[in-house]
Amino acid sequence: MKTNTKTHTASVGKLFRLTLGATVLLSASGLVSAQRGATGPAEHANVTPINNLPNPYETVRDWSNPPPGRTWGSISAINIDIDGESVWIGDRCGANSCAGSDLDPIVKLDAQGNVVTSFGKGLIIWPHGMDVDKEGNVWVVDSRAATARELEQFPDAAGKGHTVLKFSPSGELLMTLGTPGEVGDPPNRFTDPNDVVIGPDGSIYVAETHGAQFEDEKGPESKSRISKFAPDGTFIKSFGEWGFADGQLRSPHSLAFDSQDRLFVADRGNRRIQIFDQDGKHLDTWYQFSRISGLFITPDDMLYAIDSESDDNYNPGWRKGLRVGSARTGEVMYYVPEHVSERASGMGGYGSMGEGVTVDKHGNVFAGEVGPIQGVTKFIPRLID
């Protein structure tokens, strides 16, 4: 979901250009114009659905091996390590929640998919987003608190969730942003945070809220925002609000920086990417990458946008899948279709696709699966430069 500037090589962009086929170049400042009502849900932008571009990948399901004695649960938090090959994941403890579990939700896998280390037992309810900073520290969003039903069954699950946790590579808890178990507003509380990304200067950016994507009209508790903190956790500012206009958000679900230090936001409820500078100034809006759950941008500005949600209700005409293109131009170059599955991921529709996405220094893509298909999927480039 993020840029790893230390390890990724420029060869990835060359790899994709070897298989370049049909391309689409659309931008809010060019060919794309949003069509929306004054109230109610945003209408689909004036973009032909991109479902049929070349697919230069071999798909490998069930790539990784879970720790002994357990199976994978839902995985939306995933990011590449600073070594450029190992993969960090946030597993919801073999299910879709860690409430009552004695398993470690944070797991590091080597390049072959074997477990290297794990930690976080008893600290997290619902790992949702993740980033790995330049020092190798692992930042994890715990998106929600335990439900009433979970608390009735597991009272010890109280006092967790709605936080951002910073761990050392060995699992030492170094920082907590937010008040565990309590919803509210920054600087001291979050409401259903979705993702975290560490900026070029070490600033911390946190995206809220998860449920805003399903609101068609603004209510008194409607929130969608991004909050910026200094490297030491000191609150700086929040920007963005619930809505359909440029600069407004309906569930910023994933965050990533490009090589120009621009902040890319997967505005999932509005089925688009929005681009901001580091102070929150809106720069552009792109609709051509679909309804995105996860983002990752490499140092050579290849953009990986994974769509686990599209269906006829929430994104008519678009298929779930992975779309790959340029963060510099907005060009969509490749499309990897959804997995065939008995039950659909997301809110319905057809098939399944992962929710989190990351890329190693060799151009291999890893998707964390949420829904009927569990574990990690690896997409291996067919051609190597």
C-alpha cells in the first residue's frame, strides 16, 4: 500500500513496458469529469470501465504458509519489508477478528512465504492497514473495538481498537496514537481508522473512517478525514470532510506517497483516487483505477490499485481486480481479473480479489485476501527485463 524507497528498483517499470498493450490515460484535469447530484451517492464518473487490458502476471494462490497449527483469516494489512523481499501481514487471527484470540496478528514472511517472526498477541482487535517505515518499524491500524457480542463472550477484549500502533521489527510497542477502545476526534481519538502511511519527512498520516463509504447523505456524525502527526506523535492538523466534491472524502481507505511526495488517497466510497500535497491541498482526482481498497506506489511511480469491492450496486460496469498503471500520468496499463470463488468478496457481485496490496523489489505483487478466499496471493511477472 505504500512506497518503499529504500529497496525497490526501477526495473519494474521496464518490465511492464515490455508487455504494454492498450492503455488508458484519464485525469480529472483532462478527460474525466465527475457526474454527481447535490445530495446522495456520487454517480459513476464519465469513464468507460477498464476490465480488459493485458495481464502480464501469473497468479499463485495460497502462496504463504501460516504459523504451525493455524490457518489464515482475513488479511487487509500487508506491506513489504525494508529488505525489499520479506512481507509483513496483519492477519485477523484465523478469522475476521482477534477478539478472544491468543494468536499473533502481525506476521513476517520471508521471500518463500515462510514465517520469520510474529507478535502483537492481545493488543489488536481488527488489523486493517499497515506501513513499514525507513527504519523497518511496522505501523498497524487497529480499525475497530470489540463489538457488544464479542465483549460479552470475551470481556478481556475491552479497551482496544481505534488506534494506530508502532512496533519495532522485533515486536516492541513503541507508540500508540488514539485512545484504545474509544471513538472520537484527533488529536486524542480516532473513529474507525483505515490506514496509516509515513511521509517523506517522517510525518504520520492516518485515514478515517471506515463506515463513511456507505453513507449516501451526510448525517450529524458523518466523518471522513486524514490527520497528520509529527514523527514524535504530536498532532499537526486534519484535512478533508465527508462529501462528494474534490477534496471531500467518503472513507479514505488506503494511503500512499509517490516519488514527488504527493499523497494518494483511495477514496473508496467515491470510487476514485484523490491526490493531495503534504499539507492537504487537493491536487487532482482520478476515477480510472476503479473502487480501490488498497494502493501501493513504487519509487519509479508504478501504481498498484486493488479492487475487492466492485459490483452492480457500488460500481456498475466495473469488475473486481488489480489495475496497474502510472502515478505520474494516470495511465492504466494492465488489469488482473478477479479470482473465481463460490461467494463474492466485498459487498457482492462476482468473484473475489484481495484488499491489501504490496510489491517487492523484483516486481512480484502480493495481495492480502479478505472474504471467501483467505491468505496471501502472489502475482508473478511473466517477463523479466
